[in-house]
Amino acid sequence: MAGTAVRGRLIWQVATVATVTDETDAVRTIALDLPDWPGHHAGQHLDVRLTAEDGYSAERSYSIASADGEPVAITVERLDDGEVSPYLTQELRPGDQMEIRGPIGNWFTWGPHDGGPLLLIAGGSGVVPLRAILRHRQRSGSNVRARLLYSSRSLEEVIYRKELDEYRGSAQVRYTLTRRQPPGWGGFAGRVDDAMLARIAWPASQRPLAFICGPTPFVETVAGLLVARHYPESRVKTERFGGA
Amino acid sequence: MTSPVSRGFHRLSRPGDAQAGKLPPGQHVTTDFPVLSAGPTPHTPLQEWSFSIRRGGKTLRTWTWAEFMDLPAETVTVDIHCVTRWSKLGTVWRGVPVPVLLDQVAHDARYVLAFSDGGYTTNLPVKDVTGGQAWLAFDYDGQPLPPEHGGPARLLVPHLYFWKSAKWVRGMELLDHDQPGFWENYGYNNYGDPWREQRYAGD
């Protein structure tokens, strides 16, 4: 049972930035060297603490972007009025240090033993923990069937697009673009609605396991639609981003 | 251990800084009202809603929504602190003090396990839900509490991290011995005092 995994105190440890990779104009993946990392499961998150020269410190939580067994990476979206995300996405460079503790959260996680079929539904940067799940599924050779529906404002704002497209051999990956679609766009357009779910969601009779992550109104809507499609509430796992 | 300096990181002057003394360690002020929950939002019609106090699997007392509305309520202004690090200051709620409910059953329980629609539970010492520290809240900011924030009624226990303020609450199980609830079983702290930064198991 996943609930027994985290016991004992989570200790802050010093992390060194290994690489930074720009995913989109506003989103960056930061890979970290963490010598004493205890390992994590796809879908978990961690805490970041930054300390300024004057001793001021700020803490934030971020989803882990990497799969089980991989070095820790986080993917951060810049919020222009934020204090931490502009630093992480613009100023940070390899060799810089920060403090990390984790992994945290044993609910919004998936491993091959959890089964499926998997329905992953992402809004914007909510794709981060779902990418970790898909990546873990791929790396572990799991044959659990999986579908990802990813809602993004535009194609340019899709995070991990190249990697997600590579999963198309074994998983169904579909995008819906809510604000702007390129000419000839063959994917979905507009916000996730019941008609879209009718085409992508596994029938409830297959006992699917759903993970939804994104902004609160997005998660509220999608979770409600899945329950209306008779998904059991206990198999609809959600993670919501507030506006904070 | 001394924290290493994160090169180039500086404090920004932000709205809410003036209230910094009201912030527990590691928290920052938000003016939004973020939502955190593990699954879909339940929508229980008021005519089907009830609140029960149970012990050992037996229901000791149940209130319908109409009966609950007849109980004495009060308006409180409190600061709330989410374990995900946002705090919201000066929030205004209306609710029934938890002792108004608990005092209607004779008991010597030391702990309660609050239970909610959707299967969510959270555990609290009785001493933390009495003495003007906890309410069963049904209004937020002068309006009926919206479902995504836990309506029709949620616990409000503002001196602990906000996951203890169970949304969609439908009752309390009285216990002699402490029993971890949902998040407490998934790695979060058993008690959750924000001023001692008890976020996770072992903090």
C-alpha cells in the first residue's frame, strides 16, 4: 500500500542544479543533483527552499517531473507576479544551489501494480506529474493501456511535446488547443467537454483509473464529467493548482 | 545546517508583506482561494444532507440540514494556512461551534475522526475542536459555502493546517485512541500545527 511509504522525518538537503532545459517560452525543466535522494514515485511532489543573501527564504511545492529511478527534475512555469518561479525559470543556472525535501504525497501516484487502463487529463502545466506517470509506464515496460488528453492554450505552449509524441506508439496522446489552433490542426479544439471525453475516456465498465491535474476550474469540470460518466469517485484522482 | 545561498535570489516586495507577522514559517499570503482535494467534488443536495456523531459504529445523534440551521451559529474572522504554503488572512466564515454539536451527546472521547462525502477523513484531538477553536462552517464571505470549497458545510479549524478543516463533512466518529485520517495516512503530519511547521510525518 502506497500509504505506508513515507515515514520518518523529511530532511532538507542541498541540491545542485545539473541542467536547465527550456520547454516553452515560460516553462523550464530543472534537473538536480541530490546525493541523498531516497527515490520517488511518479506523481509525487517536493518542496523547494531558496535562501537570499540577506537570509530571507521562500518555499514552494513542485511536482516531480521525472520517473521512478531517474534523477530528480522539476518543471516550473513562470508566473509573472511570482517571487520564486521567475527566479527558477530565468535566473537559475547549472551549479546553483537550493534546498529540497521530499518526496511528498502518496495519493496522486501511479505504478504498474496500480493497473489501469489509465486516463490522464492535463490542463496546462498540470501535465508535469502526468508526464512522470507516462514516463514511468514507458520505462517500466508496463502494458497497462494509457490515454492522455492534454489541454493547452496553444501548440507552442505544449510542454514535453516531442517526448509525448514519442509515446504515441504505445499510448494515445491527444491535445486540445483552447485559444489558438495552427492551420490544418487535426486535434481537438476548445475546452475539455463531455463530447471530447466521449471520444477519449475509457468506458467506466473497464474500471479505468483517472488522474486529473490542472487549474482548479479545469479539474472541477473534468472530474465532474467523469463522475457523470460513472467513473467511481475513488478512481478519479485529482491535483489542483490554485492561483497562488 | 546553514542554508546555502541561492545565487541571485532576492525577496520581492509583495502585497501582504506588511502582515508577515501573521504568517507561520514557510507560508506566503495569497489573495485567491486555492482549492486542494484528492478527488471529485461531491454535490449532496441539502434535503439529503445530515450530520452525525457516531461512536463504535453506532450513531448517537443526527441533524438534518434544517435542524443544523436552527443551531446557534457565529461569524468568525480567521487566518487559514494550507500545507501547500498559501495562507489567506482575515477570512470571514459563519458556522456552528463544534461544541454545540458535541455537547448534545454524553461522551469522554479524546479524539474525533471527521468523515466526509467522498470518503475523506481527518483526525483531531477533542481539545482542538472545543474551546472556540472549531466550527462547522456553512457560509464563506457572506455567501453559502460553494461546493469546491467544501459546501454545503465543512469543518473550520483554523489553528491547524487547512486539510484538518474537512470539506463536505458529514459527521464525526468519537474515539478513545487517535486514528490517522486520509492525508495523515499518506505522509502528512498527524497533528498539523502551522506555527511548528508540522507539514509531514515526523515534522
